[in-house]
Amino acid sequence: MQSDGQPVSEVFRICPACGAEIEQKAGPFICEKCNYANFFGPVLAVGALIENESGELLLVRRAREPGKGKWGLPGGFVDAGESAEQATAREVHEEVGITIEEFDYMFSGPNLYNYRGIVSPVVDLFFLCRLSAEVQIRLAVDELSEFIWTVPKPEHLDNMAFPSNRRALEFWLEHHSGSGR
Ligand SMILES: [Zn+2]
């Protein structure tokens, strides 16, 4: 987990409702003046396990922090007003230029996202998409530097940007690799 940096719950010091300055402790933010509360619930992110007809997965190398130079899965944060499925299709299209229509929810896992030293809790939702035709990958070059189709090996598992992505690959290796093909 990316535990360096400060949890968002510990850097929140001004009440956004009334402007009071609060001495923050661990746990939820509760304003002593106006009772505004913020529980710092996790935000949602999605990741796509995209499997080609040869039973290989698409991995992308990240060009930006966090996790610059490491492997990841296409995905990102769910925008307000979006479903997790819509976010998955949108992020996949933005990052690797393909349109996916049919995919299945696999599992979720907790993650931490360190942005500029502030660490926010995240829940990653992973979806599996099995492609039935060949696709042309077009990388978003401002975000990603490389892609590969592979059955993940230790060299990939040990170099994933996020522990939750590694768990997703391990889950896929256990449950899906070679099955139904
Ligand atoms: Zn307040």
C-alpha cells in the first residue's frame, strides 16, 4: 500500500460548511461549530482485465505518477453521475482506444491513492472483458508509455503500480487463465 503521505482525514482542518478551524484527530471530520460531518468514505475506481482471443491480458505501462514506469490495468476513477460500467468503458476507450461493450464484474479490493502527499482511500472494482475479435490498441501517450499482451509472469506481478492490480492479476490467473478456451 502507498502509506507514505498523510491520510486525507488528518489534513482536513477547515470546515467546508462554516469555515471554522478544527483540530483534527483520526477518524471522521465533525465540525464542533455547525455539526457538519465528513466520513472520508472511499472513492470508486475501476480496472479492466482485457483478455484477447489467445488468452492473454492487456497490461499498460504508466507514464505518470503514481506508479510511473510500472505496469497497470486500463482504468481510473468513476466520475460523479457515472456507473462503474460506464466508467470502465470510458476509461478503456480513453486509455487504449478500444470500445468494449460486454464485460463482467469480477471482484473489488481496497486501495490507497497518494496524490501530492495526501492519501485517499479507494475501492477498486475489477471487470473482465473477453475480446472476440482482434483490436487495434491506441495508447493515451500522455498517460501510458507501452502496452503488452501477456499471461502475467512474476516480473509483471512484482512491478505493478498498485497492490490491488496485482491481486486482480492473481485472481485472473487462478480463475480464468486457460478456462473455457
Ligand atoms: Zn462547521
